[in-house]
Amino acid sequence: MNRQERVMDTLTWKSHFDADWLGELNAFLGRAMIETYAGNGLAVPPQDTQRKPGFKELVYREGRWLYRDSYTGFLASAGQEVVWYNDSPVWMQSYAGGMTANHRYPKLARDCYQFLRSALATGEKGTTFQPRGPHQYEEFGWRYGCDWSGDITHFWGHEAISRPDQKEALFLHRFFGGVIMHEQHLPPTE
């Protein structure tokens, strides 16, 4: 086992959760992303307007599951996705980044974000964990790449968008997240 595998083995929470429940969480995440940002979902007023002025929020609810993506910014942005199950937060992801230094032009950013929506809507979200989009995606001269380590319980990585006529990425986001384990979910101690 190499160093990165040892770190992941220490950090993963996968063995603490029912595999069927993790599968439900993953499938829900895939549907939620497609119904919200990737699908041009409608923004709702922020849950807490006192502490989050200037944020946009996208919400998707399905039975006992609730997904909320709260983000702000345009050329540079940051956000957080949270999933609740039975009104308890159980998973989250934070992301930040945006257009790279030499590419901060509003028209280019709008085109880039439209392509990002297409990339986020692709892949095997319902069956395989994808924290953002697929590892590789190309369309109309745009290239999307996403690289991550970990699994649905604990992960980190980055995504980038480029074009063949550019030597560097136009857009870059870093992200991290995983399941939330509350004290009541811990096994009893002796």
C-alpha cells in the first residue's frame, strides 16, 4: 500500500455506512445536479439571507432527500453543496476557483459556464460517484477534465476547462467533501 492509499484508508468512512444507503445518496446526487446547476435550474432565495447576501441557491427535493447548492461570484466563485436526509445534513462538497488570470472576460466566462453545465450533466452519476463531471468530456472545441481522489465518503480534486487554441486552462475549480458523521452515528465506546 503506497502513502496515498494509506491516507485514503485512514480517511474513508465507507465502512461505517450501509452500501445501499451510499448508493441511494450517489443516485440522488446525480439527479440533483442535473435538475439544478447542470440543468439550468431556477435559483431560489438563499436559506439564510442575513448571512449570505449575494449568494444564489439551487434546491432539489425528492422524498426524504434535500439538496442545496449555494454559490456566489462570477469570474471567481465559491460554493457549497449540502445533502440532507430526513432533515439532517449527511453530505457536503465545497468548491472554489473560476476563470484563470488571463481569461477573465465576461463573454468568455458565460460561454465557459454554459459548457460546464453540459460537462456536469454527463457521465455515470447515478451508478458511479462523480463529485463534479466525468474525468474527460469534449464538445464543440471545449475540453473538460476532472481529477479526484477518494470516494463519496471523503474526496478532493479539481476540474479544468480548456480550448485547443489556448495553452493554459481557462477555468479551474478545486473541491473537497464527503459524508458528515454526527456524534449519534458513532459506534458505542467501551
